[in-house]
Amino acid sequence: MRKQLIAAAIGAGVALASPAVFAQQDLNFDEYRAMLEDGNPAELYEMEGEELWKTARGPKNATLEQCDLGLGPGVVQGAAAQLPRYFADADKVQDLETRLMYCMEKQQGIDPAEIVNGKFLQGERRQMAALVAYVVGQSKGEKIAVDLSHPKMKEMYALGEQAFYYRTGAMDFACSSCHSQDGKRIRATQLPNITKPEGAAAGWGSWPAYRVSNSQFWTMQHRLWDCFRQQRTAEPIFASDVTIALSVFMAGKGNGAEAQWPGVKR
Amino acid sequence: MNSAFALRSALLSAAIVGLAACGKKEEPAKVEAPAPAVQAPAPVADDLQPKVEEMMLASFKANGIASLDRQKQDAVQKACSSPTQPDAETMKRLEAAEMATIQWPSDGNYTGGDWKEGQKIAASGRGLTWTDKTPDNNGGGCYNCHAMDPNEVSEGTIGVSLEGYAKLRGTSEEVIKYTWGKLWNAKAYNACSDMPRNGYGGILTEAQIRHVMAYLFDPQSPVNQ
């Protein structure tokens, strides 16, 4: 089953890699997505993440089974749908990745700097992506339910909204340049209108996702990092306030809609 | 419809004014910046603004050509960072300042570029990210936002369609100058335009802009077929 999925994923990657085909495929992506529904290659990462969750690792040689993702130690079911949230123990608003990083530090003794200063798809960040896949997999079909009542959540939401409209960089773009109108496209790629609840839910609720164009599994931190790259800003720091603020803004606006985790994307 | 037409004519005369003022550069200096300046009609408390600015700096690090300078806003970026654009007077003031930055071709050659080169520049969305090595030789990314060649199916829709550009709008001096100005600094005509400032922002060189102009105006260009 593993092998078959990988083969399918690689095949899809190759087919989409040629630019001419790419455009056509992209326009028919819904069909393509339906085709993949029974075998989202992200499932491989979910399985790997589940194993990792239960594996004793790090200087403290501990598992993550006592990690509190917001619903109590060890509760994974439904946790992703309620993130980001304010955590009293850390006195911080944390998204899923930041929370996992916190648990890895506290329980396993893994230095967060390894993740913050690392690279996507490599080392501890790669492990983290598998853990993310596992955790969101346990919120499949759940409705986004982010609690905005804590003052720090309110502030993060407001900061995220401001950041969303914050024009900067070599091309004067803000997130809003690409994501504030209905039915717009960059080339053939559809852009969700994140200023509306449906668009925010579509954007927030379909990442992390498996990307068929490059056969990679990307978390939301990775997605945002790449949007900032396209926006021509400097490089956002992993788990920095701006990434949390934008996440709270999108998740909060998308509240109540069903998430599609983990997604399948071009 | 009428107002759109009026606006367009106003824009065109603005372009010509800009042209006349070219070289003197006194125009923005004359425009006095009123004290209350740009009020951000943001839905958020004012005391959040310093926090936002601080976050937009502290959450980033320099990487390659993408330095932390990119996190600081200039006047236009600052004024256009909320869901509602500034009042008409502020817009006009900003546009006048942007207009003064436009460099018109020194030899009067607006459209004599090579449309085939222009096509490549229009199609390429590369350049200026932290993974790009040099700030030269960037694409214009026009197809990310505009339809241009009617035979190209993979075109973005953030900007208006430019299909048949010269066929539909003609090649009068006004249209040509306006287009050059728009490519050099789109914010001179609409301070909060989503279109990048290609010339002013150092995205495209003068020669590259001339190639893109040829792509829009050359009768042989696929844009005009």
C-alpha cells in the first residue's frame, strides 16, 4: 500500500512537472483531487507521525504521549481544529507547530533552536511535519473551532488582520494583494478570498497538505513562508509572531467551517 | 461609465503633467504634507500600529538579497495597508509624489524594443525573492495578473485584460506615455494599485520596460493579433 501510494504520487509529480501540462491539469484540479481522495499520499506522513508520537526520542528519551495540545495531556482527537489557542503554561498563543515544538522541548529535551533555525523538509522540522500530519489527521471532518475570547487571542487576531493588509517589500504586496477578492487567479491558480469566512476556511482548513507538483508534504508554517517569499519580503522566522498572528486571523475568520486536513494540492 | 472615462482622461493629463515636470523634481516638494496626514481607517485600535510595525520587523530575518529594509514601509505602502483606501486628497498627494519618480525615456524611444524579449519578460514571474541570486534580470510577472496574448490560457485575473492592447486603445502619444508611466510606477495613477512599481522599484530596467512596451504596442506582437 505504501509503495503504491508513493508510485502514484511520483507519477502525478512527473505529469504535472511539464509546464504545458501543468496549466491544463491545474484548471481541472478538482477532478484530479477527487481522483486522489481515496489515496492522499499525506497518509504516509500521518502513519509516520503516529509512530513518532509514540517513540521515545531526544535527550530525555521520552515520547510525546503526555503532550497537551489543548484538550488535556495525550488528547489528539479534535485538537487541531481548536488551534491556535492561548496556553497558560507557555503564556503564549501557539499554533500546532509551535505547540509541538514546546512539547518536544519540555518532554523530550529537543532544542527548539534546532527547529527554528533548521530547514523545511529536513531534520527536526521534517519530523515535526510528520507529527503535524498525524495530529490534523485526528481532526478530519471537524469544524474549525478556535476560541478567540482570551485577550491574547484577541490581540493576535487583530495583529494578524493588520499583517494581512501590511504592504511591504520589493513589489508592495500584502497578503491582501492576492487574497482579498473573489474568484481571482495568479496564472491558472485559484486564490481564496481570505477576507471572507468561506475563503479563510478554505485557505486555513486545507493546509497542511501534500503537494503533488513536488511530492512534498507542507505544513501551514511552510505555506506561509512560501507566500512571504512570493510577496518578496525578508524571510519570516519559523513560529514567529507574524506567522501565529496570521494563523489566528485565518482560523478565527474560518471558524465553524469543516476542515479538509490534510489537503492535497497542486 | 462616464466617470470612468473622466477618470481615465484625468489620469492621462496627469501623465502629461508628470512628463512636463520631469527632470525638475520640484513637484513633490511643493506638495505640503498636512499634519494629520494618513489616518489609517483600520478597524483596530491605534495603539496596535506600533506593535504591528515592530512585529513586521522582528518576525523576519535577512536572507540573501531580501534584506530587513524590505520590512519598512514607504509612504504609499503605509497609506494603502488597510481594507479601505485613503481619502481622495491623500490619494492625489501620494500619486503626485509617485508621478515625479517616473523616468521617461531620455531619447524619446518608448516602444522600439523587441516584442519577443517583452514576451519573455511578461511571462517570467522570477526575481527578487530570497532565493534569487542577483537583483538584475527579473521578470515582470505580467501574466500572473493580466491576460495579454489571447492564445495564452494560463493567465491571472488580478489585473484587467490587456489583450489587443494597442488595437483597442490605439497608439496615440497619450496612450503610449500613460502606458510607459504605468509600467514605471503604477502608483502614480492609482496610489493603492495592486500592480508593482516596475521601474521605480528596480524590478525592471528601462530597456526591459521598452521591450514590454513593444509587446503591448507592436502590431506584430501576439497581443495585437
